[in-house]
Amino acid sequence: MMQGDLVVRKSYGGDVLFRVATIDQQSAILKGTDYRLLADAPIVDLSVVKDGDLPVAIRQARLRAGESTQRMQEERQQQIIQRELLRVQNQTQPYFEVPGRVLHLDGDSNYMKKSMQLYTQMRVPAHGLFVHESQMADAVYRLLPQIKPDIIVITGHDGVLKNREQNDLSNLASYKNSQNFVDAVRIAREYEKNRDSLIIVAGACQSHYEALLQSGSNFASSPGRVLIHALDPVYIAIKASYTPIRETINLTDVIHGTISGIDGVGGIETLGKHRVGLPKPRTLTGVKATV
């Protein structure tokens, strides 16, 4: 077994696929490939998995991820069609769109790349950065005034500590990275106190949902202390980016549209960030029109 190998834990029935992050003689630090989970395990409990021989649970998770992406694309296409029909009926000029801008901070470089691919696919303006969870508060403080996003995603790896001193899920010390996420959320909310002006999506697998909401998040994980899919925070950010500025984000739709569902993600009523404008800018010779 080597660093970078794909593995599952025998004692958990191979329910989650991991990549070996670091390894020593007796144990390994693992990062989930599909779920935002950080774990450690004895090497004797690990089994190497080949790409073409994925466990059923992993294949099902990836199938649900594909279905969620397809559903999001269909909803976006329907939104475009409906708006165009209204424009034709009202005999107005062609409009232009300004979706909400996203700043995505991720504690996993692979997840960050996958997230940016989905933002690009959905045509959401986004700036992504790989930042270790312990450095996220500093990164938020530094980047918010520079990027000035409408939506910020603060995510990475988390998990309930297996050998925590007290069996108390209300204590932030019982989590691998929830305290780091909470600190970053507080900095973001100090920067912009209005929850409709800056939408904050925070957390990862098994994160302290209540603490994240109390510190200022609009959406957070994980109410049921369950594993969340790597792209769940991205789906919420995209939904916020394309929900009209005059409408609240449909909580039922956005939560049930994620892969982990209501046990994995929750939030509060929040206005969307999508705007339209008239007339559509003309591209002048030698000048590139941008929005």
C-alpha cells in the first residue's frame, strides 16, 4: 500500500472510498474521494480498490451525483426558456444575466478542482482556492475585500472524532475541523453582517451544523452528523447564484436537490443573487463587453 492508493475500510463494510493521504508503519490518514470525510485507520483494516472495481455504495453515490447535476442543468434550462417566453410576450429587448459570484475555499485540492469544473459547466462566475482548514479564517479575512463575492463556500474535510474525550456532539472539540470552519464563518459575517448581502455556505462531513448557523452561515452541514457528498456545497452555491434577487432560495428544493439530503445540509431563508439587465450590452470594435 502506498500514498495515493484508493482504499476502503473493512470494518465499515467498504461504504466509503478513500485515497491514502499519508501513511506510516501501522496506520494511514485517509481523505474521502466522494465524501468530505477525513479519517484515520490501521493499515490492516484497509483494502486497496482498483478504479474498475468500485464498491456498490460508491457507484450508487456517483450515480446520484450525476442525477443531481443533470437535474440542476434541466432546472437552469427551464429558467432560461421561461424568461425568454416572458420577454417575447412582453415584446422587450434581449436581456443580459448577472449570476451571483462565488468565492470557493476548499481544504481538498481535488474537490476544489471538481467544484470549479461544475461552476464552469453551469456558467457560474467563481474563484476557487485550495486552503488548509486551519488557515481558512485568515484566507477569508484576506480574500473577501479583494474578490467581493456574493456567495462564499467554506468547506473541506471534517468528521466527529472517534476518540473524543467526552461523548458530546455539542462541543466543537469533538470535531476535526468544525472549529476552523466556525472561525472562518465569523470572520466572513463580521465583514458583511447582512445575510442576504453575503451568502455563506459552510461545513463538511459531520460538521457542527448548529455552531455554523449560529456563527453566521446561511447554509451549513450536517444536521444529522452524516457524510455529505463533495459537491453538495457547490450545488447550494449554484442554486443561490441563479435564484432571482427578488426571490428567496427554495429551501426544500435546494436541500433535497443535494445528494446527502436534509440530514446532510440545512439552512435559513435567504434571497437569491441572480439579476437581469436591459438592454444587452453591445460588443464594440476593440472593446470586449463584460458583465
